[in-house]
Amino acid sequence: ECLRKRWTARIYGLYGPEVTADIVNGSTCHIFKCLKCRHLIQRNLLTTDQGLTGNLLKHAKVCWGKDIVKQIGGASDISEAHKAVKGFMKTGKLTVYF
């Protein structure tokens, strides 16, 4: 929960709010679930770049498309990004939420 407060990048809006921690290949990881395809994305916690979102961004561009990723970047905060993504899942339109 303490780490979650530092997760302010809008890209997190494309992933489920429930993040798990697990040991994968001997490394402690946070595991994020894509809201669209349910693919699990791991972020290693034992590296110096543990706070970077590159792997989340890479998956999102392939899964959601560059346009959606760009639009999510325009959300005012992570909460608004989550709301927009939930709405998009229902209507197929993201622009009406910003």
C-alpha cells in the first residue's frame, strides 16, 4: 500500500488496481494485470529501476494501441485514468471521459 501511493503514472490506469507481489525466478516482483487481455506483467523489485514503467508501457502500446496510451497520458490523475478505461471497456470510446 505504501508503494502504491508513489504510482502516479497514468499508464497504471490500463492495469487492474489490485497488484500482487510474488517471487519469480528468485526475484521479488510486483505483478500487474492488463485490464484488456488479462496478461500479467512483472516488475522486478530488486533492481535500481524498480519504479520505471517501461514494461507496462511496452505491453500497453501493443495491447491497447498507441492512441489509447497517449490519451490516457492526458488524464489528470490515476483515478481519472481508471475511470476512463472502465468507460472505454463499456463504450469503446475514451475521448468522452476527458
